[in-house]
Amino acid sequence: NSLQGKVFLLLGLIDASFIIGLGIAMFFAFANPLATAFR
């Protein structure tokens, strides 16, 4: 039972880190052209 909880927590962390990484990648992809345009 605890093993199932650990696996579920691990999958949740992997899913969250993937979404966070995707969000950061999108942020840098859209922020860099704007930053270079203002310079």
C-alpha cells in the first residue's frame, strides 16, 4: 500500500516537473525575442 503511494507521488512529481519545465521553456521562448527587441 505504501509502495503504491510512493509510486503515485513519484509519478505526480515527474508530471509536475515536466509541466513546470514546459512552462519555463515556453516562457524563455517567448521572453527572449521580446527582451532582444527592447534592447
